[in-house]
Amino acid sequence: MEDDTQKTKMPWWLKLGAGTLLLILITKYTPILELFYLFTLVVVVPSTALLAMGWITTGTFEAMANWLPNLKDDLHERVQEAKGAKEAAADAATAA
């Protein structure tokens, strides 16, 4: 006598058929590609646009914020080099 608590196993062909049928029903009645496309339009595109605008804004701000100090530092270095060259020329003239 068989035990009623024993689970009945599904045969392989029934699993294959049920899985295939479920996959067909999901792809036919659920617009999965349209949902992915909608997700792309609603979430990915605006997020990417905001990210790009953020990078542009940050880059512009850094360029504007660093423009004057960088110019000042470059001019200071050139003046120091010119002073050093002038002093070296004056020392060479006095030594000769």
C-alpha cells in the first residue's frame, strides 16, 4: 500500500511542456520589452541627462573657480623667473 504523504513527481515532459507554455503566455500577454523600453525612457534617460548636466556644471564651475588663481600663480612664477634671470645677469656683469 502506498503512502498518501509521498509527493507525486511531475514527469519531465510535463515540466518541459508547462515551462514552455508559461514562457509563451508570459511573452505573449506581458509586454516585457515594452516595459523595459518604458523603464529606459522614464528612469535611465532622465538619470543620464541629469548626470551629464551635473558633470558639465561641475566642470564649468571648477574651470571658472580655478581660472584666476591659476593665472595668478603662472604670472608669479614668470615674474620670479624673470627676477632670477635679471639678478644672474647683474651678478655676471659685476663679476666680469
